[in-house]
Amino acid sequence: MSYVPTIDEASCIGQGDCMDLVPGVFQVDECARVVGTGPDDLILAAARECPVEAIRIVDSETGEQVYP
């Protein structure tokens, strides 16, 4: 499995929880952005921590949306 996160920029409030959990994957200025790859479990944890559910995760192998 390999999770691919994307950010809904219209929803993101730039709180930075995702970057705190996985700094190699997310970077936050005014809004979060994806800057790398990382372990699936940490990417999923970061998405779950987002207070506005601005992180969408898709399984790259199946194309299935994993979160939210």
C-alpha cells in the first residue's frame, strides 16, 4: 500500500498539525502542502489530526479514497 495525500486548499486553515506529525511530507505556510512521501500510518494519522479534514488520502495502488 502507498498513500498519497492531497490538500483541499479551500478548507485548510494552516494550523500545522500535519507538519508537526510528518514534517517530511507536509509543510505549512498559510496553507499546508505536500512536499514528500512517508509512512502510510503517519500520513493517515496526520489526516485524522486535521481539525477541518482538509487532507484527502488515496491508495495509489487501488485509486480508492482512504480518508476521509
